[in-house]
Amino acid sequence: NAGVTQTPKFQVLKTGQSMTLQCAQDMNHEYMSWYRQDPGMGLRLIHYSVGAGITDQGEVPNGYNVSRSTTEDFPLRLLSAAPSQTSVYFCASSYGRADTQYFGPGTRLTVL
Amino acid sequence: AQKVTQAQTEISVVEKEDVTLDCVYETRDTTYYLFWYKQPPSGELVFLIRRNSFDEQNEISGRYSWNFQKSTSSFNFTITASQVVDSAVYFCALSEAPNRDDKIIFGKGTRLHILP
């Protein structure tokens, strides 16, 4: 099992550019989520999904879109990047919301 | 609404000292789950423990122990005889009952420095 994989590991964008952060898991987990980590702010939930075709907003969803067409993949889209979106992004998955989450290695994003 | 508070932003102790990291939570539910994760300097997030609200027994795993007290809504984490390798950011997290809210909420973390 590869676990939870994220690509890319590092990315630099210019303000206004769009991009997609990829997340995939091979553990057949239903629950997947995206977090951003900023200094002093901990892990803040952006979006989550309880299964294929179902997504919902977390604490800080503005500026981000998600979709869940398959159980394995949960991409995060930045439609028009802003410097405030400079952060480290973590994807996580678990069998259910009450179960242990497995985290990907993270993507460090810088928006200039 | 659910909330997790880790009041200690940063702690420094000398190696071999014991240290306790505090976690206080808020929830409307009687059924919920609490977690601790570790983030070492390398950046990955590592699961440490999961506890459901009906199990108030304290847990010990080697030098790590957890004290769950529903009366004070706390789930504190103690490292005994700390080591330099324990230096990391530690996060506490809360997940509420099914059909209430599917979010998992993390605290802001406590950065622990173990000084040699």
C-alpha cells in the first residue's frame, strides 16, 4: 500500500494562476479531507468528503473547490491563487470520520 | 459547535524531565472521539492515539500516557523521561457523533522542545 500520496511536493504560483493539488489513497477509505497548516494556526479543515460524490465545506473553504468522483482521489483546486493561500496543504483519509486519519506528506505552496 | 483548545503554544524542557501537554475540548455530544497526532521536524503527521468518549480509562504506551477526564473536558498527554526525539508539534483533535457533524477539528498544536 502506498497509503496517501500527494503531488506535487512543492509549488510556486503567481497571483491569479490556477492549479490542482492531487491526493490519492489506496486503502479504500471513505472519508477524505484537506487541511492547510499555517504558523500558529494549526491544521484548519478546508473541505472534506464522506464518500464518492459527496463533499462538504470545512472551516476555511473560500478560494478552494473539491470533487470526489472516485473513492481513491480527492483533488483540491485553487481557481485563482492569492498570496493568502501560501501554506502547507495536507490531505488525509480514514475509514470513517471517527477513525484514525492517515496523512499524506504535504504540499508546500507559495503564491507570489 | 465543536472546539479544541491547546493553550500551550510552546514548551521547552530539559531531557529526562516529564512534560504534560494540555487539550481541552468542547462538544454538544455524548459520543465523540479524541485523537493525538505528532508532527516531527520532518513534517509528516503521525497518529498517536484515538479514544472514544465512553472509555475514560487512562492509556499508557511506553513513555507516553494520556489522561481523559470528561468532567473537565480534557484529554491531556504526558511524556515521561522526555527525549530529544520527542521534539515535535503535537496536535489534539475532536470528532463528534455521526449525523451531527462530519468535521474533524484540530487544535492549534503545542510545539515541544526537548533540550539536551
